[in-house]
Amino acid sequence: MEQDPGDGGLALFCPACPQPGVNLPADWKGYYHQAIWHKDGNFTAQHMKMNKPELDVALSDGKGYMVTEVPYQSHLKQSLDSKERSTCSNHRAINAANINKSNLQSTGIDATACAQHGCFVPHSVVDFQKGERYMNTDYSICNALGYHSESITKALVIYDVGCQWSINFRSRVKNTLEIVPAVGKFHLAAHKLSCFP
């Protein structure tokens, strides 16, 4: 009998991170209620446009770390491309989001990982089309928030531009989790004191 592994079903996630229904006891709710994710983009993982894109066959579309292509493309078509400029410091990733490189199919990738151990969350890696845009990042983080997170009520999201990304997150995405944005120590020097009251 053939079984579909489901979204991200062929990828391994962090065995040390607490996951309801995987490695937590039945009474886990008394001592664990928060997921801790780290987000980052990679702009050296570029992909050129193909001469014959119809010949590009996905061997495991959405079954590993990359998201399923058709729903992701549908999300991008439905999402508004916000032209927000950073009100914090001059963040290259966000301010360069409007750069169009016509010969590239993707200008990089964005991934969500567990912050404690650095393991990528299955089915949460997305590609960028025009630099780092919130519509891409939102899709990645929402897939990560839904991965083995039954009954978790809060998520700490560490992101180099977390102060800017979180401002309109609730208006862009319908999500019931409490999101606590943070900036990793490496990126703190690029931020203003007003970023986190």
C-alpha cells in the first residue's frame, strides 16, 4: 500500500526540540508552551531562469524542506507586495527587496530553523523572487508555526529585521499564536534602541 508522506514528511526535524505528539509526554502542557524559531535569508543561493521550465520536474515537491510549489505561487499571487521601507537602520535585505534581476528565477532563499539547535523546519524553506519580501517570510514562518505545534500558544521568532517584520504581521496573516519578535545578538548593532521598547 502506497502512502503519501505529507508536507515535509521526507525531511528530518530537530530530535531535541519539544514537539507535541512526537517527543513530549501527554501532560506536557504544564511546562512547555512556546516554540523558538530563527529566520534568515541566503542571497547567494540564486537560480537562473530555465530555457524550458516545463522540463523542470520536482522529484519530491514539498515533501522535504522546500515548500510545495503550487500553493506557494498561489500565495504570492494573492499577497500584496508591500513597499515598506525600514524605519529602523538601513537594512540592506529589506530595502533591496525591490531590486529586480530579470535573468534570475529566484534571488535567494529564506529558511526557518529551531533557534536552539539550528535544524531547518521541514516544509518551510521558500525562494525569493525580488529580494527579501515579507510575503515570502510570512509563508515560511506560518508553515513553521504549523509544524508539530498542536496546543502551543506562543512563538519567539528571532529574525534580523524582526522589529520591522512584526509591525504588520497580524494584518498580513491570520494566526492565533502570540508572536514575540526578537533580533539575534549578531544583528543588534544594526538596530536602534526604539526597535524594542
